[in-house]
Amino acid sequence: MRLVIALLLILLGAVGAVLLDRGLFEEQLSSRPQAPGAEQPAPAKRTAANQPSPETPRPAVDTPAARPPHPPRTPMERPNGTFTHDECVTCHRKRQPGLMDQWDASEHARRDVTCVDCHGANHDAIFAVEGLVATAQCAKCHEKETYEFLASPHARARDAALANGRLKAQIPAMQRRGCLACHDSGGGSQGRCNACHGAHRHSAADARRPEACGTCHMGPDHPHLEAWESSLHGVAYGATHDTRQAPTCVTCHMDGGSHHVGFGITIGSSGSGGVLEGEQPAIPMKVITAAHAKNERKRMLAICERCHTPRMARRALEDADAIKREVDRLVGEAARIVRALYDDVLLDPMPKERPAHPTAGHTLVLGGGALYENHSDAERIFFDLAKFGHSITFKAAYHQSADWTHWLGMARLKADLEELKALDRRTRKAAAIAAAASKTKPGK
Ligand code: HEC
Ligand code: HEC
Ligand code: HEC
Ligand code: HEC
Ligand code: HEC
Ligand code: HEC
Ligand code: HEC
Ligand code: HEC
């Protein structure tokens, strides 16, 4: 009997040790930062002590070979009527096994949030809305997040795009794929919380990654991801993967998990940014009160001050404010040139000689909804200058990226301004010569 108990204890010990080992392994794996491009710490020198023994179970590696292949998919008519959660799962596991893997990995699956909770039970109704899930469905269980989200600039993004002339100038498929894919992160009844969370993983950790913001916040008019990555903040985060030491988008813009991304924003807002009340912007900009600016700046500085002194952080943001005002001034200078050409009927072609602008008809549009087509040379240069140079410069300045602020921003803006001035001189010279020629024409 004693022998049996002793044997059992030894066996239990061995199993325990193996389990403990695996637990440690997995803990190491899961605590390891996941962002791509992350520098992995240098591997520890191999010593006899830290060499895995042959018996140590290997941590699971997710290679295609390690898992059974997805079963072949057979064509199928769409079913009609209502179904239970278990029926949805059984059928869709055969149809979209990858989607079901995402759901299996989610907090929702663990907490018994069912297909029906989000999609409803009626398959015909699901088809009628093309599988979309309204924010109102999420609100049933996530009131706080939905409320904050709906009050945020993200929820107005859809309407901002729908009202914009540039959207109206596109075919419907381009409106959907080339505008609304980024601008339908919220608003209306079909908001897309999944823009950041993934439709079936619905993971908070996925959304915290700067890449989740970068699907939209990138490119030549708002290179936030690129600017952040190339700033000391991005680099420090790449080294530490610790938001207590180095900030990501979410550290500064979603403090405490708030979904209100308007937090801490002053004149450096989206689009062409803003101006203080009383100032006259050359192109459409948001107008904010001095009191609002002061209050929001205080909130943003409170975040900086977790890592920097108030003086250091304030200097950085005040420099960015000064850069914003300077690019606003340069845009003003450029706008005056284009407006004067318009007033003197020297744009070629003039707005009345070309197809009507979708919202402004045959009038001159600068900034905001200006098109990148159906316009004159002068307006084309202005488009680049305002949409790219102006935006990049101030947005990169608020995100501490030196190269984007100067060489990819300011240098581009100023070169465009010089090109515009040269075009203006050429146009006016040619007009003067033409006027003189018509005066000296015989018979005049
Ligand atoms: C927490 C809410 C939620 C739950 C739970 C949920 N879904 Fe979804 N589902 C969504 C959202 C959001 C979308 C994306 C809609 C869109 O296109 O924006 C979606 C899309 C889909 C699509 C179309 C996806 C594609 O890419 O083609 C299928 C199929 C689907 N869901 C099936 C299911 C099934 C089956 C279940 C149950 C296992 C389920 N869903 C559970 C929210 C949910
Ligand atoms: C008997 C099989 C079956 C059952 C049960 C079933 N579905 Fe489907 N579902 C389909 C098929 C087939 C499609 C069309 C796409 C395809 O071929 O896979 C589809 C499409 C969808 C779509 C995408 C619609 C679109 O326009 O892209 C969603 C969302 C969806 N199902 C959710 C559900 C939910 C939720 C349930 C349970 C209430 C459910 N399905 C039950 C077979 C099924
Ligand atoms: C029937 C209730 C229910 C519905 C509907 C629902 N959720 Fe959840 N959700 C939960 C519960 C429960 C949890 C786990 C506890 C928590 O974090 O609040 C959760 C967790 C989450 C998380 C955090 C997951 C993590 O990584 O910790 C996200 C993000 C989320 N839900 C998003 C959504 C979105 C977006 C929708 C709508 C498309 C939605 N949920 C619909 C109940 C629901
Ligand atoms: C702009 C990207 C973005 C969008 C859009 C978004 N979320 Fe989130 N969400 C996040 C981030 C980032 C976090 C993690 C915040 C943190 O903990 O620091 C998060 C966390 C959550 C959580 C977990 C909260 C907790 O305390 O565990 C829930 C629930 C949630 N979101 C629901 C929603 C719902 C519902 C919507 C749509 C109304 C939505 N989210 C839209 C980025 C987003
Ligand atoms: C699906 C596309 C999309 C994703 C993903 C996205 N955003 Fe946005 N974001 C937008 C659009 C579009 C606007 C402009 C809204 C407007 O002003 O009309 C915006 C505006 C903003 C603003 C400016 C607010 C202001 O007051 O001017 C901030 C800050 C912001 N987003 C932060 C984030 C962060 C942080 C993430 C990631 C957690 C994120 N966004 C993810 C599309 C997106
Ligand atoms: C160290 C803090 C910090 C980090 C990290 C950060 N931002 Fe910002 N962000 C700011 C400040 C400060 C402003 C301008 C505030 C103002 O108007 O006074 C701003 C402004 C914005 C705006 C409005 C337009 C603009 O650029 O001025 C958007 C959109 C935005 N940030 C998105 C992002 C995204 C996406 C990321 C991650 C890739 C990110 N931010 C990372 C601090 C930060
Ligand atoms: C790659 C994603 C993406 C695409 C594509 C995109 N946008 Fe945006 N847009 C954004 C983001 C992100 C912002 C906010 C950040 C910023 O401006 O600093 C924004 C800002 C705007 C604003 C300014 C909002 C405000 O409140 O001032 C307008 C208007 C706009 N976009 C219209 C459009 C239109 C129209 C299209 C298609 C012709 C389009 N966008 C295509 C991501 C996108
Ligand atoms: C979570 C910590 C953290 C937060 C929050 C933070 N920073 Fe930083 N910041 C760093 C780190 C780390 C560096 C890298 C250089 C260093 O260690 O000084 C840095 C560098 C900088 C630099 C460049 C300094 C130089 O020597 O060139 C500026 C400017 C800056 N931060 C401004 C800000 C502003 C403004 C805010 C708030 C909007 C802010 N930071 C928020 C951690 C932070």
C-alpha cells in the first residue's frame, strides 16, 4: 500500500512539474509583446541550466501543420427562417471556419455572448442588412463605451465624408471602399465598433495596438502612424512595449479606456485643424474658444507629465502650435493668390467653364471639399499644398516626428507655394502681353 502511495506521489510530482513548466513557458509567451517589428530581447546565453531538457514539453507553435486543415467548403443555398445559437455555430463552422476560430478566441465566447445577441435569430433579416451589426446591439451590454464613442469625433466621421464634395464625385463602389471604409467607424445606426476591435475577436488588446489606429490614421494627409513610429515615442515603445514608459496612440487619446478621442485636442484637430475664435482661417477650419483650448491642453499635458516635466512638455506643444499657425499663414498666402486669379478671370479653366462641383456648383472651392480633378493648374497646386503639405506639417509636429514635420511637410508646402507664385507670375505676364496685343490690334 505504502509503495503504491509513494509511486502515485512521484507520478503526481512529475506531472505537476511538467505542467508548471508549460505554465511558465506560456506565461512568458503571452507576456511577450505582440506587435510586429518588435525587437525581441537578445536570447540569453545557453547554459546547461537554461537548456530545455528533452522531456520539457514544447510550447504550442501555431503553424498550419500543427492544426488540422480547414475542411473543404461546399456550395450551399442560404437557409431561411430563424435559428438557435447552436445551429448558427454548427453550420457556420463548416462555412467560415476561420471566422469561428476568431469567435472561439474571444471574451464573448467565454462569456456566452451568442451569435443571436449581435445578429438576431432571423437569417432573412440578417441578409437584408448584409450582416451588419448596429452599435445599438453593443450598447445593450456596453453602454459606457458606446455612449463615449457616439459623442466622439469618430461617430461624426461618416456624416463628414457623406457631406463632402470629394465623396460625391466618386462612383458608389469608390465611395464605399475609398471613403467610408475609413469614415464609417461610427455614427448612424450601423456604426462599426469592429473598425478597431475585429468583428469576432472583439478584443481590447487588439484595439490598443497602434496598428489598429493606423488602418485609417496613415497616408499623405494624416500620417499619424508613420509620424509616431518615427518619433522617439514610437521608438521607445518599440524598445519597451510598456505604455507606462512610452506612449502609444491610446495612451494620449483614449486615456483610461475612454472612447472619446476628442480628448485633449485644441487647434491641432482632424482635417485642416482649428483656429481660436476671432481668427479668420483662409480655408474651412474648426473654430474653438480660448477657454476650450486651455482646458483641453491642460488635460493633454496631464498625460505628458506622467513622463516629462510640465515645462518640457509645454514647450513641445507650444512649438507645435506655432508651427500650426505658420502653416495656416502660408495657406492664407497661397489662397490669396488663387482667389485673385479667380477674381481676375485668369484660372484656366474657370469654375463656370467646367463640370459643376458636387456641392458648390460653379464657384471656387479651396480646402475642405475641393476636388483633385476638374480644376485649374493653380487649384491643383493649392490642393497639394493644403491637403498634404499643410496637414502633414502640423500633424507631425504634434507627434514629434522631425522628418515628417520638416522634409515631408514644410519643405513640400513651401516648394508648392513657390510653384504657385511662379504660375501666378507667368499667367499675369501672359495676360498682360495678350492685353497689350489686343490694344495694338489694327482697328482698335
Ligand atoms: C459581439 C457581436 C457579434 C457576435 C457575438 C457575432 N458576430 Fe458575426 N458579426 C459581427 C459584426 C460586427 C460583423 C461585421 C459587420 C460588418 O460588415 O461591419 C459580423 C459579421 C459576420 C459575418 C460576415 C463576415 C464576413 O466577413 O463575411 C458572419 C458570417 C457572421 N458575422 C456570423 C456570426 C456567427 C455564426 C456568430 C456566432 C458564432 C457571430 N457572427 C457572432 C458581430 C458579431
Ligand atoms: C444551415 C446553415 C446556416 C445556418 C443554421 C445559419 N447560417 Fe448564416 N449563412 C449561411 C449561408 C450559406 C450564408 C451565405 C454565405 C455562405 O455561403 O457562407 C450565411 C450568411 C450569414 C451572414 C452574412 C450575411 C452577408 O450578407 O454577408 C451572417 C452574418 C450570418 N449568416 C449569421 C448567421 C447567424 C447569426 C445564424 C444563427 C441565427 C446563422 N447565420 C445560421 C448558412 C447558415
Ligand atoms: C449580450 C451582451 C453583449 C453584447 C451584445 C456585446 N457584448 Fe461585448 N462583452 C460582453 C461581455 C459579458 C464581455 C466581457 C466582460 C467585459 O469586458 O465587459 C464583453 C467584452 C467585450 C470587449 C472586451 C474584450 C476583451 O478583450 O477584454 C469588447 C471590445 C467588446 N465586448 C465589444 C463589443 C462590441 C463591439 C459589441 C457589438 C458589436 C459587443 N461587444 C456586444 C457582452 C456583450
Ligand atoms: C478607435 C478604435 C475603437 C473603436 C472604434 C471602438 N473601440 Fe472599444 N476599445 C478601443 C481600445 C483601444 C480599447 C482598450 C482601452 C484600454 O483599455 O486602454 C477598447 C476597449 C473596449 C472595451 C473593453 C473595456 C474594458 O474596460 O475592458 C469594450 C467593451 C469596448 N471597447 C467596446 C466598444 C464598443 C461597443 C464600440 C463601438 C460603440 C467600440 N468599443 C469602438 C478602441 C476602440
Ligand atoms: C476606421 C477608421 C479609423 C480608425 C481605425 C481610427 N480612426 Fe480616429 N478618426 C477617423 C476619422 C475618419 C476621423 C475624423 C473624424 C472627423 O473629425 O470627422 C478620426 C479622428 C480622430 C481623432 C481626432 C479627434 C479630433 O477632435 O479632431 C483622434 C485623436 C483619433 N481619431 C484617434 C484615433 C485612435 C487613437 C485610434 C486607434 C485606437 C483611431 N483613431 C482609430 C478614423 C479612424
Ligand atoms: C504623446 C502623446 C500622443 C501620442 C502618442 C499620439 N498623439 Fe495624436 N495628438 C497628440 C497631440 C498633443 C495632438 C494635438 C492636440 C492639440 O490640438 O492641441 C494630437 C492630435 C491628433 C489628431 C488630430 C490631428 C492632428 O494630428 O493634429 C489625431 C487624428 C491623432 N492625434 C491621432 C493619433 C494617432 C493615430 C496616434 C498613434 C499612431 C497618435 N495620435 C499618437 C498627442 C499624441
Ligand atoms: C485611409 C483612411 C481614409 C480614407 C480612404 C479617407 N479618409 Fe477622410 N479622414 C481619415 C482620417 C483618419 C481623418 C481624420 C484625421 C485627420 O484628418 O487628421 C479624416 C478626415 C477627413 C475629413 C475632415 C473631418 C473634419 O471633421 O474636419 C473629411 C471631410 C474627410 N476625411 C473626407 C473624406 C472623403 C470624402 C474621402 C474619400 C474621397 C476620405 N475622407 C477618404 C481617413 C480617411
Ligand atoms: C508614457 C511616457 C511618455 C508620455 C506620456 C509622453 N512621453 Fe514624450 N517621451 C517619452 C520617451 C520615453 C521619450 C524618448 C526620449 C527620452 O527618453 O527622453 C520621449 C520623448 C519626447 C520628446 C523628444 C525629446 C527629445 O529629447 O528630443 C518630446 C518633444 C516629447 N517626448 C514630448 C511629449 C509630449 C508633448 C507628451 C504629451 C502630449 C509626451 N511626450 C508624452 C515618454 C513619454
